[in-house]
Amino acid sequence: MTTTTTTNPTGTTNTALTGDHCPTTGTGQPLLRRADFGDFQLPNRVVMAPTTRARAAGPGLVPTDLHALYYGQRAGAGLIVAEGTWVSERAIGFVRVPGIYREAQIAGWRQVTDVVHALGGRIVLQLWHTGAASHPAHLGGALPAGPSAVNPYERSFTASGFQDTVTPRAMSRTEIATTVADFRTAARNARRAGFDGVEIGALGSFLIAQFLSPRLNRRTDAYGADRAGRRRLLLEIIDAVADPWDGHCVGVRLSPYWTSGDTFTADPETLAAYDELVTELNHHPVAYLHLRGPETAGADHAAAPGGQPDFAAFARYRRRFDGPFIANLGFDRDTGNAIIEEGTADAVSYARHFIANPDLVTRFALGRELAAGDPSTYYTGGARGYVDYPVSA
């Protein structure tokens, strides 16, 4: 056995095991071990992360045969987390993203889950609401709603391209209750559509993360004022979403290290608030925690290759959560194997690698080179850059 030590962007070090103890090819890799996730039994630990691909181009934001083909091609993943999906019309904030609030959408997603299951896969649906990060162009001219009337200064992808966000309305208590109910209905619809579970998208600059942010959430009622108030919406959504699943099969995705302008920063106050939140998740019906780590030089949207994931950043929250833990962002095969081998993560999720490598698990097993994706096709619609990536020979 040999060890390789790398320095993280934070200045801490990671020691990755190689050789016989942690093989980087073959079926002995940690990434290829079976995993008992409680509510989910995974044949491997290579998780497909949710990736918005903007392919619901028809009327009604309905998944199509292309979606079924896309996810079917990737059914070898230990678990597929399908793209963020609107829980209601009020949640919309990105063009050509499918929903799960209409019968036609449920039927479209049923085609997807039937194909994935026929090919031996497991698939959960991420539930999404953009909140104040939406734009009137998505909402028939109406203002989007967020925790408070504070502009998040994000950009929303509309039919005419990216547009700057506006100052939203502050959600009323009635609207908050309606939103929680929308998530519950979406979870029920996901079960009807044949999904194996759901994941709550509480990351990035979107609605739930807005409520968690003291810069955007300036409420003085029970949904603001302090850390406990700011996390109340998420905890109510977790309990509501778990109800149609009998208290099982609900994952949560968080991004404590998300940075965007002056609104979202991974400062000590933010990280400490997430410490408390992750600890609190142990008292709610959460099947797994899916955590997006800090940006690395090799991560999605980064300018240059060569960065390594910061294992210590993941370990901070792994220590606080008692259930299965999925690490995300900037991992390749070797770092994925290493973080599982050291016990910091139970599985690793991949986004851009799964876009360009539908047979990613096979490539990891055989040590084959990974193909690179074409970002210019990520949101363009149609088959090109979506279902035409070849498997390795």
C-alpha cells in the first residue's frame, strides 16, 4: 500500500490510499462496492448528480422520450438523482425544465422510471423551487416571491436569454404554507410516477437556500429572525415530503460552501448555521444527505483543471450527520475512491462526467479514459449533446 498526500485549497491535506488497499481500477474500488443506504440498496457508490438540461421543450413542460433515453443510458449508476423539477407553476425559474404538478408530467416521468427500472437502475427526483431567483418572464409578468423583498442579484435563464433578477415580494405565511403543500403534492406525484424516492433541492441560490440566508431572509416571524427560524421552512418541507413516502426515501441536498456575489458566502457564520442545520436533520426523516462542496479548479464552471476536493470541508458535515452521506463537486475516480475509503463519504455524485460518459461506472471499473462534454449544448434542447455521447469501446 502507498499513500498520496495532496494539499486542499483551504491549506489542509488529504491522504489518499492507493495500491492493494484502495485499487483505482477493477471491481475492488470503493466506488464499486455495494452500499446499504437504508431506504436505498445501491449496487455501486457512483451517483448521478442532478443536472439541468433544458430538454422539456414541448407544451406543459412534460418529460419526453429523450428524457427516457437519457436516463436509461445512465442506469448503471448506483443511484440517479434526476434533474431539479418544478413542484408548481409558482416554482418556475428556468426555461424548458420539466415539472411534476400535472398529470401529463407524471405520465412523462413514468416513461423515464419504467426504462430505468427495466435496465436495473434506481432513480429519485429532485424537487425544485427557485423563489426570488426567478423572473417575471417565467411568471406571466408577476413578481417572484422570496423570504423578504430583497433582490438576490442572480441571473435567470429565460426564453430570451439570461436576465437579471428583480426585487421580489416577501412571501406571506399563507404562501409559505401553500409552498410546503406544493412540495408534499410533488412528492406524492413522484411516487405515482414510479420514482424510488425524492431529493429536496435546498442548495444554490434558490428558495430554500434563500430562507437559510440572513442576507436574504430578513423576516421577524417564525420563518426568520434567527437560525432556528430560517431553517424552519426546510424542516417543514422535509416532514411534508416524507409523508407520501411513509417517512422514508427522502434525501436532502445542501450547499453550505456556495458563493455568489455578496449574497451567498461561506463565511464562519454561514458554516456554523449549517452545522446546526445538519445536526437537526438527524431528528427528521432524511434518508441521505447530499452535500455540494467548495469549488475546485477541476469542478463544474471552473476556469482551470487540477484542483482537488477539500475532504476536510466534507468531513465537517459528515461528523454531524448520522445517515448515508453523498459528496459532490470536483471528484474524479481516484478522489472518489479515496474519500469513500477514508470514511468521509458513503458515495460520490458526478454531474459533468455523467453528461459525457453514460457508461461512467464501466469506465471507472476498467480504468478507461473519460470523454469531455460540450458545454455549448447543455441547455440548447434536442438530441445533440444529450443522448449522442458514445459508450467506450
